[in-house]
Amino acid sequence: MTARPLHLAVALDAAGWHPAAWRAADARPAELFGAGYWTDLVTEAERGLLDFVTFEDALGMRSAAFHRPDDRTDQVRGSLDAVLLAARVAPLTTHIGLVPTANVTHTEPFHVSAGIATLDHASTGRAGWRPQVAARAADAAHFGRRTTPLLSDDDARDPERIGRRLSALFDEAADAVEAARRLWDSWEDDAEIRDAATGRFLDRDKVHPVDFRGEYFGVRGPAVVPRPPQGLPPVMSLAHATVPYEFAARSADVVWVTPHDRAEAAAILAEVDAAAGRVGRDTRARPLLRFADLLVFLDGEPGAAARRKARLDELDGAELASDAEVFTGTADALADLLLDWREAGLDGFRLRPGVLPHDLAGITRALVPALRRRGVFRTAYDATTLRGHLRLPRPASRYARTGGHPKG
């Protein structure tokens, strides 16, 4: 590569990010809840040498509005568990990172941390984690232990209002991430002796309680899963406003943002930098990678992608609405756009295929070669872990450094 390498990831969701994607001629709606479908998608992404794929998740039925359920039957409803799905495809892949979403509002950090650590072992160091708060108050009824703020339609139209309404949930999420990281550190790397001759499997002095005490819960520890191969699997977060930017600055290794042009990308990154300053993060010591999300429709013939999207809009009865910029066009045009936006300071992009598998193939078989021709994308994997793809160093266990455990 002759220029600074570009990080590239894909967000996988159902039949694609258009609500009517399942009705596309080359979609595979009968296979959405089968392992083979997801294996095909992830192995295709790996053939394109992408950094990672992400898996969406939900605690309730899908809906057209993210903040409340609906009764529509003409869109995909239901989903598979993202962590379990990632674990299913892990043994069938060798290099690509696997980043499931896992909710932290209604699930315990001890359990989530064990699931992500297990995924990291199953994938030999390719797990990541997107912690997500529960934005839908209706989902709380599935658990019956608490309530969460009920967002109005006016709230949903204003990301800053959403952030303010859910600020306590983001604070709780930050505690959950900190607890998970301490649990991942609670076994030192060489805690397992495995000496059959002496009968010593474990060095008990190298397995530590974490004694985390946050504002919302406490976790004694230690973990039941030994330290993940990456030490700390990367944490990623989607952010649209001040409160989520501050959560990402406190807790994430990668933040996904949603600009609609290069100027807005620069403005958003300035907000992210300001958030890092407010929470006291030194981004030189703890880099925070910044990716932009785009929803993409790709075809080789100019105008074909726009016509395909228009047909899907007609089937759905409304023009596609998205928090992210919607791109329709050729792979070369998208490559030019990505390199232009990157000059705002972005490290990479997470692309949301409008229709699966059509637009995923457009990314791997057309966009990736276009980026290679411009000298900005790899021709082979040069790392075997997700931290390696992201150029993030593997951290030592905090307990190995201190010989004890930090205060909660």
C-alpha cells in the first residue's frame, strides 16, 4: 500500500438495511434464521479481507421505529442472538473480526463478559463487543425487574434529546464495560499451569477478585472464563449526540458516527475530541478509532443502484430513512467518497449493505478492488486478531501489573 491504510467493516443485519430488502429478487428470506446464511455472509466478508463484521441484536421484536414496537407484518421481524451467532461462525473463519451487539440495560455484565470472552477463545482472538442500552421502554416488560424512559416521537427526532433522556442508562453502560474489562483481566495470562504430573491446573495467586463497585451495581469476580486471547476484546459504540459521544470516549476503543458529508464528518470528530477532553481521556495513550457508517447500494452500471433502491422504497411504501448517509452508485464512486471523507480525520468506515447478499458482494468484489487500485487497502491479512487489524496493542492485565486489585 502506498497510502495510509483504510479500515473497512460491514454491518450485517437480517436481509439488509432496507426494510424491504427481504423482497429483493436475490435475497434469501427463507434462510434468515439458519446458520448457513450467516456463515455465507461472514465468509464472503472475510474473502474481501475486511477488518470485522458486526451483528445487530434486539431484546424485542423489530419495528420500523427504533423507540417503540409496531404491528407491521410486511417487514422482517425476529432475530437471532448476536453473541451466539458470532460464536457459530467463529470456527468457520480464520481472520475476520466478529463484533456482536449485547445489551447492558437488562443483562448482567458478568454474563455478557463471559459470552464475549468465550467468543474470543472460540475465534482465537477475533471478538469485539458493542454494548447497547435499551432505548425501547417496552422491552423492559420482557424482564420485569425495572422500567426505562419512554421516548416520545419528538424525542426520537432529536438525538440530543434521546441522549439526555437516556443519560443514566449510558452511565450504567459505562459501569458495565468497566466491570467486563476487569473480569477479563481477573485471570492473568499465565494463571493456568496445566501440569498433570504435579496435579496443578491453576495458580490461584494469579486469579483475582475484581471487587467492582459502581453507581449501579457491584461485581465481586473473578471471571469463570480465563483471560481472552486479546486480553481485552475491543469495545465499539454507535454515537449520534453528546451523551453517546461521552460514553464512547469513556468506554470504547472504536466509535461509529453518522455524518452526511465531509464537513459534517469533521464537525462530528471535533465533538468526539471535545467529549474525550471532558471525560479526561488521553487519546494518545488510549487511541479512540473513529469510523463513519454509510448505508450502501452498489451496482456496476451508473444509475442501477438508485433504481434498485427506488423499487424497494415503492415496495415498502416510503422512502428509506436512515441515521446514516445513504449512498447509491458504483464502487469507484464510493471509493472516491470514502477517501474524500477520510481527510476529515476518519480512520475507517462501517458499511451497511442495503440488500444482502447483493450489496455485500458489491463491497467485497468491487469496492475492495477499487480501494486497492488506489493503494489504500490490504491485499492480504497481516494480523490474526481483531486488535491486530485495528493496530491496537494487546494490554497486560491490570492485576499482573499491580499484584493486587484496584479499588472499585
